[in-house]
Amino acid sequence: MVAPANHSTPPPVGSADTGAEPRYYGGHCLISDDGGESWRIGFVDDTPDGVVNANESCAAQLPDGLVYFNARNQGGTAPGVRVDARSADGGGTLLRPYAPQTGLVGPVVQGSVLQVPDGPLLFAGPSDPDARAAMAVRVSHDGGRDWATALVLSADPAAYSDLVALSPTTVGLLYETGASSPYETLTFARIPAAAPGG
């Protein structure tokens, strides 16, 4: 079992920073090899540089066994607002550090990923580049390297989301939305698993 997580690191000794600055954000994961009876820390992204500030990570296991991690880039200077990484050992280490994923356009916000069994990798999050709005499902057929928009649920304000496989043929999406604010209500949508895959 792999649980994506995030943390803050302390600033260097003597720094005037408080540690609350985005450049001290990082991602890590928790791993259980015994069905959740015990847990250990897996990889730890603890080299803050202000370029990539991984925050609010999500994860999915790809068909080839790699674990795909995707996170918001909270206040980082790297291009785009999403960063991603992969692990070949169940989250113990990363093949490379989090790097910009410019194929996922949107605001800085939490997002969610889901590997559809025998299907594509999905990402859900607002797709408006300037606001938390236009909840969309994006699809990747190459393990998160390239993304395309599969479905925009509406142009309304929208924020956090979570994807879940409901059955072999249906995906569920729970997300924040509303008419004038993305925090007015929670909406649950059922999406045919084949539709996001094209």
C-alpha cells in the first residue's frame, strides 16, 4: 500500500525564513507491506529550491508496475502548475525528482489521478488556467508523459477532486463546485470508464 503525502522542511540555520514559505514544501510517501498493519516512510523530496515545491501529491500504480506521483507546484518558479515523478520500487525511491508536467494546464490546486484497469491513466482537476474553474478529466495513454482533455464537466467554479473506480465500466469523480464559488457544494459524477480513454 502506498499513501502519497507532503511535508515542510525547516529553513537553514540562521535564515530569516519561518519555514512556511512554499520553497520548503516537499512530497513523500508512506508504504505498508503488510496490508496497513505497519507503515514506513518511502521516498522523501527534501531538497527545496523554490523551483519545484511539490505539495498535495496523489499517486497511481501504472500497468508496468511503476508508481506515478503527481503534485501541485505550490508557488514554484518551474513552468506550469503540476509536477510529477515515478518510482520503480513501490515508492521507496524516485527514478528522478519531481519535474514540471506542463501538459496539465490549470490553476494551482489539488488534483487526483486514477489508473483505469486495462485502460488509461486519468487526471481530474480544474482546467481554467486563470481560476479554479472548469473541472475536467484528462487522459494519458503513456503513463503520464502526455495528456489530452477527455471531458470537461462544466465551466463552473471548481476546486479539489477525487477519482475512484466504481466498476470495470464506470469511474466516479467527487469534486468541489458551485455557481459563484468552487466551495459551495460537493458533486459526484459517474463517468463511463471507456469515455475518458477515447
